[in-house]
Amino acid sequence: MSLTNEQVQARIIEKFGDQVSNFSEPYGMLSFEAPKELNLKVLQFLYDDEILKFRFLTDLQAVHYPDDKGRELAVVYHLHNLVDNLRIRFKIFTSIDQPDVFTATQLFATANWMERETYDFFGVNFVGHPNLKRVLNVDEMDYFPLRKEFPLEDQTRIDKDDEMFGRGGNIS
């Protein structure tokens, strides 16, 4: 018998009670959140539990919600149970003023580069990470380019040719 979203949710609630919240199933994928201080406990439980077996970290990224005071940055983990072929989404939120989140590198080796990329583009400080430094942007960069703090490109610029970027003009 395959594991279902309902069974996963019940097991998580049984373990963490009202510390976990906002369960939903967008596009059939179970999603939920917990306080950022519990991220490692939740991840360890999902990994160790003999019924759940979420032992593959598919993806880890951040989302910037500039209008959600105190919860501006979300760190989103996508986990996969390879035995039952079930995926879940786990979210934690942190303040942009103190974006400290415990690293998951001791549990998932793949978290290393994903956390570095998330730090590089969003500024999430993964506490305990073995080598948290920029991975794609230059070290001298003093901002985090995927935060929504910067205006979009000025559409009235005349110092560039859109045809060079595949935008506008006739392409034969």
C-alpha cells in the first residue's frame, strides 16, 4: 500500500502537534510549514521515520515576500520518498533582518550547494554551513539579486538594442 498525503500529514501532526501549520495540497503535493527553529527536527523526523522515508532532498530555495513583515524570506524544501514515489514541500519563514536558518548539510549532502546558491541570491544565512560563500555571483557583490528590493529594468532605456537579446524586431 502506497503512502498518501493524508497519512504523511497525520504522522507529522502526531509528532509536532500545533507547531506545524498551513497544510495544503497545491497540484496534489502536500505542503506545510513550521517555525524556522524546528527545521532540522522536522527534516530529521521526515528522514528517519520508517513509514515516511523522505530521504532525498530534491530542491531547496528561497522566496522573497517583501510585504510580509517578519516573514519576508521563505526557505522551501522539496523532499522525495523514493520508495513510495511521493513528494512533499516544507516551508519555514524568517525575517529579512535576521535571516538565520540552521543548515541541513549534515542530513543531506546535496543541501551544500543549494544552500550556497540560496545564500548567494537571497541572503539566507545557513548557520553551521561548512563553506557558506557565494557560488555564482562575485564575492564583492553587496546585495542579493533575487530579492524584490530592486526595480525591474527601465523599459525606456535607449542604450541597448533589444534585437540583440531576441526581443523585438523581425526574426526570420
